[in-house]
Amino acid sequence: MDLKQRIMQEPATEAMDRRPIATRNRKWAQAATVWLASRNVSPNAISIAGMCACIVAGIALAATSITDNRTLWIIAALGAQLRLTANMLDGMVALASGHASKIGKLYNELPDRVSDAAVFIGAGFAWGENIPLGAETNVPVVPCGLAGAFEALPPDRKLPRPVAIKLVIGHPLEFASTANDRAGWSQIAASVESCVRALVAQPRTA
């Protein structure tokens, strides 16, 4: 059985353990998998390459806070997309080549966490240090809370209880008249926190 047939006849148990991604069935994805597997490219190396691409994306995002260059935004978008592609191909190559390793799960999870951090940190720098948080704008802030989350997993328990948890969404809040400074941000944070606490304290209805 050649590599392409292995990809097409992926074991059902393996498929159940993986998220359904329609792109896996695309011809270019299968062709890329065959090309990589036939050259003995390690799935772990693909994971690391995707992480590096996302780190570059994060650096490009952060650099936009220094100079507003469109090229940096393009690099950031390409880096993020390359990370997603690598995140898909590493598993496909592991199954097609039969090179799944004992530490494969580590290489599958750790690069994802590093990539997420790189993007969020870069996005924070791209936004800038003067974050309005809704102050002096007409952008609404929608408070949301998870009613029942505390009852499901209080601080003194290690395992959650079988308690129903409900997402409660409050009315939008506007802070157009609130000053866009640290005092205003504190006021917004306190107001939103108060609303969330009130939402999760409401009696739940079926």
C-alpha cells in the first residue's frame, strides 16, 4: 500500500481521535502529505516549523507598533496561516509514514501553546499601550458569565461536580462618557465585574 492509499484509508479509530477538518480531504493537502512523507520529513519537525512561522507572525505584529507597514501585516497573516497548515500536516504525515512517536503529543501541544502566546503578545503590541477598553467610544461592552461554574468546581475540589452550567449574557454597556485613562479603565472594569457577578447570581431557569 502506497502513501496515498494510507492517507485515504486512515483507520477509523485514528479518525475519531482527531478533529474533523475538511481541508484534510483536499487534493493539495494529500499531495503535500505524500511529498513530505516520501522524503522522511519528521512530523515533529513540521510542528516546530509551524511554531517558528507563528513566532515570526507575532514579531511582525509587534513590529507594527513601531512602523505601520503593510508588509508586516502580510507576513503576520502568512505566518499564522502556515502555522495552521503545519498543525494539520504534522498529524497527516505521522499517520501516512507511520512515524508517530511517543512524544508526538508533546510536539503537538507545546508548539500550539507557544504559537498562541506569540500571536497574542504580538497583537497586544500591535494594538498599543493605550487601550481604550470602550472608554470614550460608542463600542458596547457585553458582560457575560457562566452561571454554575463555581458550584461545578469550587476552590476546595479537584474534580468538577455534575452541575449544569449556563452562559448568561447581559445587556450591552457603553462608556462613551468615561475618561480614557487608568481611572476610567478601573471604573469600566469595576462596572463590568459588578454586572457579571449579578448575572451569575441570578436564579437559573430551565
